[in-house]
Amino acid sequence: MKTTRFTLASLASLALAASAALLAHPALSAPSDNKAAARPDPNASPIYGVTIPKGYRQWEFVAPALEKEPLNELRTVVGNKIAMDAYKKGKLPFPDGSILVKLAYKYTQSPDFESALVPDHATTVQVMVKDSKKYAASGGWGYGRFINGKPVDEAQHQTCFACHAARVKDRDYVFTRLVP
């Protein structure tokens, strides 16, 4: 009788391979929890399923804006590389994968300079994601509006596309122009 020696590493590899084979076989894998799969992501916007993109604060600057009454906000927009390349080339419509993020703040007078307004507290982070197939019904864009990192309600998201369509349809539904 021949004795076979197994190392700890070879036993671990064998166990991993066996587990993967069992899980890959539909009849042998654990039953799926359809309720869990159907639960929406609590961090995603209603209607569109948009989330706040990781690392967006390192993205390139598009432009600032001062929003007057009734919002009274300082706003700045940043874009991912795909959106920024399109802006720089003057390419419309924006290509799929473009993402724009608007950061909005209430403002206050600077304590250091009388004529300057400076950001006070953050109000919203707003996100536009271009996916012409997924968001075909809304001009190719999905929208997300977040307060304190959480999406606002569905009623507020229902206004996003209508506002953009009424004012900037000819610019691929994007308000912000690249600042030189």
C-alpha cells in the first residue's frame, strides 16, 4: 500500500476547489434568498439606483456656481475622467460612463474678508451618471440627490429629469459648462 503525503497548502487548495465546485453546481448550492436580492440598496437613489461614487473629491473641477434665492447656495461640480475628456473635446452627447457630481453648500460672509462669501454647511451632493441604455427614458442620465450621504425621497428624484429636460436638453441635459 502506497502512502500519499499532503502538505497543508495542498489540502487547503483541495478544500477550496471542492467548495467552489459545490457552490457552482445549482442543485448543491445554498438556496437563494430572493427577498434579499430584491431589497434595494439603501445608499442608492430611488428610481435610478445611483450612488455617490467613491473618490469623487479627487476628480477634476468643472465649474462653480452661486445659486440665489430660494436656495442660496455655493455649488461646485466635478467630473470623472470620461466626463472631463468629453468637456475638453466639446463632445456631446457625453459618452456612457460620464459622471458629474455637484457639491452644494449654504454660504456665509467670510470672517476674514468683508466682500467674500465662503461655504458654510453642506446641503446636498448631487450625481448624474450617463448610461444611454439603462437610463434611456431620462435622456441617458441617472440621477442621485443625497443629504448627509443618504438619498432623498422618490418625490424629489422625480423632479430631476423634468428640470434638466426643460432647460438644457440641447446640451445633453447638463447645466454646467466647463470653466476655462
